[in-house]
Amino acid sequence: MAKNWRISSISGALLAVYFIPVWTMTAFSIMISPIHALYERPNISFALFASDHMHLAGMATVRFGWLLALGRITVVAFFALFLLFITRPSIRKSGGCDEALGIALLIGSVISFASMVMASQVGETGALRLHATELLILLGTAIVLLVERPARPQIDRSVTSDDLSLQQSQLPYNG
């Protein structure tokens, strides 16, 4: 059982266990109460950057928050799809789950990087630390995913040349 698990699959599953509940709660809080949720720690860099640097009005800030929530829900959906794929050993062994994990890592890294840059621009050190940590764990898993290759099928090396000659001599002759 332990032989067919890859490091990237384990790392991706651990990331999914973190990102699915945390980013889902954050996205749903933005959907329910956009202005209030944008001023909580995971989203404050977006809210302050939108109001201070982009000079967005109230409704435009709400739309900006909904776009952030849509991005986070997209990442959650790809992590959930990845978890669904790794439950099937044939898909996991062949690396068929890597695309879902890769898309989740890419979109999540872009969101975390943008959040980190915005947090540094507005001077929010707590949010900066949060987004830098998320970005580093996403990039670490992406590097493992890029370096690690899918497992190759095992070849049965127990067949000898004597077995092959016996098999060939027993074939019917269609002369």
C-alpha cells in the first residue's frame, strides 16, 4: 500500500486538508458579508489595497472581493478534485491527478503572491506573514510535483530465456 504513494500526492493531500476548509470559510464569508469579510486578516491586504491604491468605491470593492472569493473557491474545487483522483490507485500511480493539483497550486500561488505584494504595499505585517507562508508551502509542493515523475510500471524479471524458448516451441505452426 505504501509503495504506490508519491511524495507529491501526500504533500498535495496535506495542502488540500488545509486549504479546502480555510479558503472555503474565507470565500463564503466574503459572499455573505463582503465588506466585513474583506477587513479580516486573510483579506485585509486586498481591501486596503483596493481602497487606498486603486481608489475603488464601495460597490467596486465588493466586486473585487467577490472576484477574490471566486478565485479561492476555484482553488478549493481543484484541490477537492485532486483528493477525489488520489482515491483511485490507478490514477494516482499513473500521475493522472497531477493536473488538478498543478492548477490548484498555480491559481493558489498567484492569489497568495498577489495578496503578499498587496500586504507589503499597505504595511500589514500579519497578513504578509500569512500569505508568504501560504505561498511558500504552495511553491514547495509545486517543486516536488515538477521534480517527481510518475511511477513506471514494474516489469516481471522472473522470466528466463529458457521459459521463452519453451513458449515459442509450443506455439502452433500455421505453415
